[in-house]
Amino acid sequence: MSELIQQLELGRLPQHVAIIMDGNGRWARQRGLSRLRGHQQGAESVRVIVRTAREIGIRYLTLYAFSEENWQRPRSEVQALMSLLKHYLRQELPEMQENGIAFQVIGNISQLPLGVQKEIAATMAATAANQQMTLTLALSYGGRSEIVQAAQSALKDLESGSLTIAELTPERFSTYLYTDSYPDPDLLIRTSGEFRLSNFLLWQLAYTELYFTETLWPDFRQSAFLQALLSYQQRDRRFGLTQEQIEAQTVSASRY
Ligand code: FPP
């Protein structure tokens, strides 16, 4: 950790990192283990990455833990994932409190088993005042559904007269998304060598830097995460501007 962390510019970290955690099943298959064992090791990676992100000062960490499509997996796997999630929340609450981590969820939470919903609500309530980092799990989440749900809410406001068509700018539309109060992700990481977004944060990823790695999620630990952050720091983020414009902005910002 120490060598890689020394190479990081801590003043230029991404504010918001989003991760598509993929490859638990392949990790298990390569070892002749059950898929559940892969998910258990994956949960261990979640612990390590949350701790590391908090330690180095990332403000928002958003993890894709269960997609809308994942409901189609075998019942036994869905049940195992739900109970792993409940267990994780119970076990990690003290550490979230100690480290000032606020816990949040995005997705269609009403579809989750009641026991999981209760655990989520309790963890969110207990950590609501924490301010160092926001850890968000995307659960029963789908990006297109999120956008449609946002459009429906905006249409309701149009109907009731609290919104006009002209007022519906991209900024205003963003406030109808689950991620209303979050900055857009600066960096998206996807593990396991797949090059897809899989319906994750479709609106929010418009200008996000993408990082793909072959490493399977259960093997994605501290040094792999730091490598991803180092790669991010080598990127030029121009948001559609020219390099000259960016340099001029930097010069004028440094005057104040
Ligand atoms: C993808 O691997 C992973 C998931 C669908 C679930 C993610 C769950 C965890 C990381 C563990 C539990 C989470 C928490 C927050 C405690 P895959 O099963 O699709 O892998 P494969 O593509 O190799 O089959």
C-alpha cells in the first residue's frame, strides 16, 4: 500500500468512485468452489475497498451490488446474496460509525425481502449524520428504470404546476434521480475484463473516466484499487473543452 499510496496525489483524488463489482462466479469456478464462496470473498473485497476509500479521503463510493436483472438468478443464489448483504450491514455498522461513513441505497428497494429492507433502513438511520464518506449500494438497481422513474416524477410536477417545461434542464432533471445530492462519478471501475455498463448509472456516467481491469472482484483489493486511482490521475479530463481552455482555467483559478 505505502509505495502506491505515495505515488497518489491526495489532493487530486476522484470525489466520487463508482464500481461494477464483477467476477465472483468465475473466481469461484476457477477454484472449484460454489458461487456463494465467490460472493463471500467478494464481500471481503467490499470491506477492504470501503476502508481504503475512507482512509485516503474519497467522499462518495457507489457499488453495484445487485441489478434489476439479478433477480433472474437461481432463487438459492438470490437468497444467499440477500443474507450476505444483511450480514455485511450488521457487521460493518460499528466501523461505519467509527469512520464517519453514511450509508445510502439506490434502486427499487421495495422489491427486497422485508428483513433486508429493515436492516437497510436501520443502517441508514444510524449513519445519517456521518459526514466523512457516503457509501452507496445499488440494489435492485437499473439505470433505465431510474431515468423513467425520474421522468414520471417530473411529469407529476408538470401536472401539478410546480415545474414548467422550460425549467426542465439537465440540472433540474438530475434532481429527480436517486443520486440527487451526489456529484456525478469521476471514475467508474469495472472488474473481470468485461467492457459494459450493464445499465449502471447511465445518466450520471456522461463525463466519467472509465477503468476496466481483468482482475476478478474477489481479487480486487487495496493495491488493485490504488492502481485504478493512479490510472485516473494520469487522465486529462477536458469535459469537451480544448487543452488551451483547460490551461487558461487553471491559470485563472490559481490567481485566487
Ligand atoms: C458479480 O459477480 C457480482 C454480483 C452480482 C453481486 C455483487 C455482490 C458482492 C460483491 C458480494 C456481496 C455484496 C455486499 C455489499 C456485501 P458474478 O456473480 O456476476 O460473477 P460472474 O460474472 O463471474 O459469474
